[in-house]
Amino acid sequence: MLVASLPQGARIVIYGAGGRGRLLEYTLGERRPDVTVLGYADTFKRGSFGGHVIHAPGELPELLCGDLDRLVVASAHADKIVSALPEAVLPRTVSFDPVTPPLDLRELKGDRLAVVTTRASQAALMNFLNLPLAGEARITAAHLDPAWTLSLWNPYLRGLADQGRIRHHADLDPADFDGAYLAEYGNGHVLEFFNDTRLARVPLCNAGLRARLHNTVLGLKERFGALTVVEFGSIFTVSGGNFSTLAMAEVLSDEDAFTTVNLDEGSLRAARSVCRAYPHVDYFLGTSGEFLDRRLDDIGDIHFACLLHRPCTEPFVAGEFERLAPHIPEGGRLLLGHTGADGIPADLRARAAERGFTTAYRDGSSWILERA
């Protein structure tokens, strides 16, 4: 996200003479050969690194008077660094974090974006204010910490707060925004707090399946109130996080009905483990076919169904779609996963259109349909 958005021909200094700084330099060499690295800066290290001189923080304002276009902080301690940098360089300071969730502008239906952050992610916030990450969108930063903590932010951000570009979440009307980006989406504590704010009603512009599921369920709750959700197959990551089941469990409650269906005991155990804090999750061991035969007629309306266990190119998925479609009410949604490079079969597209479904979202791994 940051690498693609640096100005053409930019001349930069990397703050952080360590592994993350070298990763940034290598990435720029591969993807942005037009960008020139003038050197490094570091709080403690001096001398040279990767063939470049390491500057002290106090030297940065003088560099700014020369050819420096951006100071790129590439460190796990980015927030402490941007809090201590000389004020003169802050308007040109951005942050490189290889695990920051990408922004998906396809979810932004207008031009008003809320970037939701805590003080601990102020380095990520600098990118939205100092780079065109959101294109032509008008950005307002919404901070989740108590209002008084703005006094602890760096002076550049405090100045933007005085201009009204950074405001407390409680002072913002969700109707004023077309999309929201949560800078700390992977932090469970921050996500839980965000879900309790009014801004959680705004479409989430974080890319990735977990964010997509989270956002879809929140939107359906706004539309229907209590939900019935069925998930066939859970998606797991190698690192043990971002379970699709958890993404929905954390925004559903006892008033909703949520069943996850898994083919084998190991997958079911993993889903139980990650969702142990959510007693409202119902687990079914078996195939989707078995579940449909035993329970479908007793469920009634299904507001959201997820078919994640097979590529949608397999004929079996079309049969599941036919069984589920009559149970999805107007405004309800159905997700088919693993769309893959082969795309979606023409006959499945035709079946969906014939039964009154339109595409709500489509990317290389998922296809979300809405009952019109």
C-alpha cells in the first residue's frame, strides 16, 4: 500500500537501520526502482547500514531542506519514533508496516472515508494524511482513545485535530461517511471496542475475507436485527488466526443463530478452540449435504450462508446453491468461496440471476450474492 503510493521519483530516508528497513529497501528495488534511498536514520545506531550512512534524528530537518521527499519509518517501534521526531519533518513522514491490512476502495461508495485509529497506530495514520492512499476521498481520522489523549500525540497530528481532521469517534455521525478503515483490525481488543461504536455501521474498507465477513454480518444485523447464519467449512490461516468462523462469531450474539459445519473432527476442534469465548456458536460435524437434509427445513429464513468448503467450479456447489436459495430472504446474502483463477461457471451465474440474486462483491477468492 505504501510502496505503490510514494511519489514518482521520490527521494527518501528510511528510519530504522534494521530488518524492516532492509525489507523496505529491497521491496523498493523490485517494485519502485524510480525511488532513491538517500540513507538511513536511527535513534541509536550510527555509522553505515546497507551501504548507506545512518543519520541521527537531529540531522533530519537539514536533510529536509535538501532533496528529501519523504521520511519512511520502518520499525516495530514506529509509533514511539513518530512521537519523538523533529516537528519539521512530520508533514513528510510516513510509515512502512508489511502487515498493515490493505485498503479496499471498492467498498467506498462515495468520497468520505473515516480512518479509525488509536494513539498506538498514529504512525499508520500519517500515511493517510501524507500520501494519496485513498485517492480523491476526503479523509477524517476518528480516534478511539479518550479525547484528552490527543495531548499525547505528535504536534503535527494535534494541529490536524485543531483543524477538525482528527476527531473523537463519539463526535462523528456514521451517516457522514461512505466507508471506514480500521488501522488496527488485527488487534482483537481494538476490534471489540470498535464494534461497540456507532462507526461500526459504516462499510469497512479493510481488504481480506475476515474483514469482508465481519462487515457483511454487521450490515445484515442492521437490516434484519436477529440473524440466522450458516457456514459450510471454515477458512484457516497458516499462522492460526483469521478464522472465518471467528470473524462472524465476534459480531453475532445469543439472539442470533449461527452454525458452522465442518467435515472432520480436527477442523471442528480448531473452530471450537478459536471461538471458545463465544458460546452462541453451534457446531455440526459432517458434510453440508447431511446438514441440509437434517436441519434445513427447520431453520426457516437463512440471512447469510457461506459455502467455503469447495471451489465454486465444482458441480456439487450448484446443488447446494439450489437447496439454499429458497431459504434466503430479500436482502439476504450468500457467499461462495474459492472462485479461483477459473472464475465462476456460466451455469452458476445463470442460476443465480434466474433466482433473483445480484453480485454484492466479487474478487479472486470470494463471490457474495444478494437476494434482490
